Amino acid sequence: MSPTGEVLCTLQGKCYILKPTFGALCHIELKTQCSILELAAQALDGTLQVTHAAAILNACMVERVEEEVLGDLILSEGLVKVLPSVHALMKVVLEGTLSLDD
């Protein structure tokens, strides 16, 4: 995680910048039908659905990737390697460590 609260996620050798915004969080909750707190708990206890992980990543990506392409990238990378980025995003959201200067 960067000092500004951005999170990096590497998928197939390419590094993507993830930055949670209020709009992204609203989109995540609408897409998953779960609150951010529920999703954070699921991420921590290992019950987060792959579709939810993809929705979280997709909504926070600075450089957008089509949903189907992102799903393929997650599957080829392996969910276990992607989850640390999801955890880091949740930490930024829950602890309020995002810089609003940008």
C-alpha cells in the first residue's frame, strides 16, 4: 500500500493501481448486495466469493478492465495471490488511510 492509500495488484505481470473512492464503494455494494463491512469480514475469514473479489477490484481500478477480462486474469493469477490486494483495499477503507489530496 502506498502512503496515499493506493494499492497495487499484479495480474499476469502487469501492475494495476487500485484506489477506493466513494463512488467505487457504492458500486461495490450495489453490485454485490453486501455492505463493505460484510465484504471485509468475508475477505478476512476466507469466505469472499470470487465474483465479489472481482467486483471490488474492478470498481477500484484506476485503469479499467472489462469484467470478463478481469475474471480471467484473476483465475489465471490465482485467487490466493489476488486476495492480499483485496485485504489491503479493505484496510484502506476501514482505517481511513486514503489521501484525498489527489
